[in-house]
Amino acid sequence: MEFSIKSASPEKQRTGCVVAGIFEGRKLTEAARAIDAASRHFLTGVLRRGDLEGKLGTSLMLHHVPQVPAERVLLVGLGRERDFHEMAYRSALAAAVKALRSTGAAEAMLCLTDLPLKRRGTDWKVEQAVLAVMDGLYRFDRLKSKPPEPARALRKVTMHVPARNDIAEGTAAIERAAAIAEGVAFAKDLGNLPSNICTPTYLAEQAVEMGRNDGVRVEVLEQKAVEKLGMGAFLAVARGSREPLKFIVMEYRGGKREAPPVALVGKGITFDTGGISIKPAGEMDEMKFDMCGAASVLGTMKAAALMKLPINVVGVVPATENMPGGNAIKPGDVVTTMSGQTVEILNTDAEGRLVLCDALTYVAKYKPAAVVDVATLTGAMVIALGGVATGLFANSDPLARELLHAGEDAWDRAWHMPLWDDYQEQLKSNFADFPNIGTRAAGSVTAACFLSRFAKSYPWAHLDIAGTAWKSGPEKGATGRPVALLAHFLARRAA
Ligand code: BES
Ligand code: MN
Ligand code: ZN
């Protein structure tokens, strides 16, 4: 996809489609007004006939608009003008892209990036538009025997800005957004691939290939090396699977040689059956998404490398399946983690924290400036925040604030959850240092509490993406979150 910025008059554009907004109550935006005037009030006539009220999410495609050189004019409802904030802007973009993809237009000019939006500048609006276009055009059909629809026509999107001096800012935003969009698409692909294809071995191969193309050093540790490191918890989860485990280490060095890196740790359970504490059959297919934390770490490494961020980043992924079987761990088993702490595995389905805890111990060797782990860790997180916000836990308030801000910037938002000592009380065992689960209450918090015991030597944050990493229902699929949040976090740190 090719993106560009223009400030020239929309009514004069020779393009496949000009997209202009209409507020509720049939109120024309500036671009719509210009087209209306050029076409001797053709738009006013259409609206008067009641074909579009301006409701958010609606759109109307017009052909042969008189005196306008564009092949089509797409009117998009923006909702009420005084409610036109980030969310409405994003819905309008999504509706526009949806309408565009069902036409033959190869080029389009988006006159939505020129709309005033409280607290948001051209850079933000352009970035969101690029991400919305790439998100709306994303399809995962490589596993269909025949392509289900004709190849998409849209090749070039021009974004309209109010003035010539917005062009430089818009162009820089395109570059950044295109890098993020690539990272997001990479994460979506990995998430959407089923577990018979996306195995730990496949994840490792993808990391190696990404490293080769984008300049990231990748090393993959196998069973033997992991045993030598004493990762007893990670090894315990991997026991039940016939797929060999992989411990993937990626290093992007964009910063000063001696600058301590940011470490990203992603949960890479390529399928979570629950193990001996087996899950019910309903919706178990969605547990192929249990490596979305890992996917987001790979996607973010890719985006950081494409943006050439002047920062050092280490990405670490413990990858395995969680399976039942004759060799699998059983409830009550006690294992020794790499940290030396012993854990009583009361529920084999709480495996994410078991693979992450050893990875958190491993990354300490980098003396990292900060560590962020990303994991589809708890079903309780879905109940608490749904698919809107990612749960954020941290042992450092400044780091938490940084991530919250990055989420706001990227509009890939997180919500700060408590990690108070009061919750640690739930983790008591008669047989080991502590168990891998607490009671049912506040399940996401006790999971974070468990992790915190392995993250004592550096500023650390944990992102529970169980609700945000993928969508269920008819539009089932990976979202690529929180690649945008993490990319913004790294960019802020690099600046
Ligand atoms: N991968 C799951 C968490 C999950 C479940 C994410 C459903 C999204 C949707 C995780 O490994 C898990 O099974 N967690 C258990 C923990 C429990 C046994 C303490 C859960 O949340 O039920
Ligand atoms: Mn599980
Ligand atoms: Zn899991």
C-alpha cells in the first residue's frame, strides 16, 4: 500500500474515490462543502432525499458526481459533531475502509484526516488512518484452498490535511505508522495460524527470518540449553508436549553500545489445552491464540527495527504447548524455577506464569532498564476489562505511567490494575515456596503477584492481553494488540 499526504482541494482530485464526512443532522464537513459547491449542490440534494443522516458507521457511495473529476465520492457518517472524539474518528475510518474495499477504486483520497479533533494533531490522525486502512484490508486467507474474493483493488491512499505546512508532519507519521502496521500484521498472522502450523519450532523460524530481514540478532535455545539454565518451570510445562520447546532470544541494537536494553517477554504457548487440568471443549480452538504475547513481541521487534529506533531492545519468548499426556505435569507437582524458588503446581492450566517466570529470571542478565511481559494470562482479565483495555500491572509507577501514556498515544489502551501486597497473601503453599494459583477472587491480580516474585531486580510491568489479543465471534481473529502500544513505548524511550 502506498500512502501520501496532500493539502490540495478535494473537489479537484482526479482519483478513484474521494472520502468526505457528514455529521449527524446532515451537516457537511469542509471537504463535503467544497465538493457540494463544485457539483452545484449535488450532495445537498442527495442528503435532502434522506439517503444519509450522518450516523456514525454509515456510508453512501456516489458515482458520477457532476463537475467532480473523482470517479466516486464516498460520504461517511461521523455522528454528532460535539461527540466527534477519538472513538468516533476511528469508527468513521473503519466504515470508510470497509466501503472502499468493496469497490474497484485503486486510489482514494481520505478527507477525514483534516477534521479537527480535540487534543489530537495531524500526526495522530494520519497514523490512525494508516493503521485503519491496513486493519480494514487485512485478510487471513492463506489456508483457504481458493482465494475467497478477488484481490483487493486499493493500492494508494492519499490523506488530506488542512494546510501545506501539515505535510511534513503527516509524512513522518506515515513512515512511523507503516512500520507499526507491519508489526501488527506480523503479529496477527502468527496469532491466526493454527497450532498445527504455528508450533514452537515455527515461531522460532519466523523470529530467525524476521531477524535476517530486519537486522535483529536471533538465538534459539533448545531443550538441552534450557535444562542447563535450570528453567524448571518452563521445562515442566513443556514435558507434556511432543513438540520440542524453543526459548527464543532476539536482540535489536539501535542504541548506544553500553545502554541498558528494554526487555520484552512474550508468552508463547502455541496451544493451551490446560494440560491435566484440562479445559472444557467449548471454544478451546481459541487457545491457539495463547501465543499472542509472543507474537506481539516479534511484531514490536520488527516495528522497532523498521523505525530504526535509537534504542536497545531484547525480546524473549518461551515457546511450548501445554498438553496432557503420560509425561505431563500433574496437580501437586513441585518444581524448582531458574530463580531457585520452588512452586507447587496446583493447576496445570496456570501454565503461562510458569513459562514466564523463568524468562523473567533469564532477562536479568541484561541488567535491563525495564522489563515488560505480554501474555494472554488469565480468563479473569476478559471478565474484568473485556476487549477494550489491556490490564497493566507494574512494580514501578513511573513505568506504569509510561505504558499508559504510550497506550493513549497509540490508542491501544491499557488500564492500571493493583499489585498490592494484600493480594500476595493468596499465594501460600504447604509444600513449596508458593503455589501457581490463588483463589478464584482477583485471578488476574494473583497471576501478576506470582510473576512479581521473579521480577525483583528491575522495573517491571506485565500486560495481560487475554481480552484484547483476539476477537471471538463471527470476526474471530488476532488483533495485533499491543504492538502499537509497545512501539510507542519504545519510541518515547528512544526520543
Ligand atoms: N491462556 C489461559 C488464559 C485465557 C483463558 C485467556 C481464556 C483468554 C481466554 C491461561 O493459561 C489459563 O488457562 N488461565 C487460567 C488460570 C487459572 C487456572 C488460575 C484461567 O484464567 O482460567
Ligand atoms: Mn492455561
Ligand atoms: Zn494459557
